[in-house]
Amino acid sequence: MSNSKNDPAQMGTAENDTTPKVTGIGGIFFFSENPSGTRDWYSKNLGLEVNEYGSSFEFRNANRPDEINYLQWSPFKKGSEYFAPSKKEFMINYRVQNIEGLVRNLRKNGVTVLDEIETYDYGKFVHIMDPFGNKIEFWEPIDSVLTKIGSATTK
């Protein structure tokens, strides 16, 4: 039986994988009547490090343990158009790899892609609607940019 750690054919496959897919959760966004008060309560009572956007949770990449990754927790003002056209009270952001390939595959499968891929210093974003009325945000992150910024994070 081959030990994948020592098998050259298996070495680094997870690191070098470019299959278009979701790799984790990038953010949890939800409506609040009072986003500022919500952030303050979670900071005071649950110890979250917060800023005007919410809280960035820091974690380690399973394939590259020296790499810091992030998950964003953000309360949005109830009624924000950012979740539109979804009527839900929440939106999930998924971390993805190969966002261009993923969007191509989704379009081939008839999935509603709401916008074009937008690129920022810290990654690429695009939004879709699932068939259940949920708006989903995809993020292909460049975590190193967020690490360089050095903001306080929840650990």
C-alpha cells in the first residue's frame, strides 16, 4: 500500500490542484436591525475582534499550515441591497479556487450568474443564485494581502 506522503505521484496534489471548486467558507453575512450594536455585543460578550465591517476570523490553511486564511463575519443593515435579488436574511461567501473555471462550469450547467468576476487586491468575487433563492458569493482569496494589512483578527 502506498503512503501518499512518500509517493511522488501523490506529493503536492492538494497544493497544486486547480479544479474549479469550493474550498471552504469565506464569510457569513446576515441582516441586523442594528449592525453596530450587533458588532459591539459580539465583541463585549463573545470576544470577537470587530471593526466597521464585522470580524475577520483567522485560521490556517490545511495544505499549507504556515499560510494564514480568513473568514469574514458581517452583520448588514436589514434591507441592504447587497443580498438582492435574494429575499433571505443571510448570505454565505464560499472560498473557491479557479473562479473563472467555476463560473464557466456553472454557466454550462444553467446556473444563474448574477454579475461578472470583479478583481480586488485581496481576491476575485462573483455572485450566483442557487435554485432555492439563496444568493451566494464566491471569493478566490489572496490572503497574503490581508495578512500584510495586519488588522486585528478573531483567533
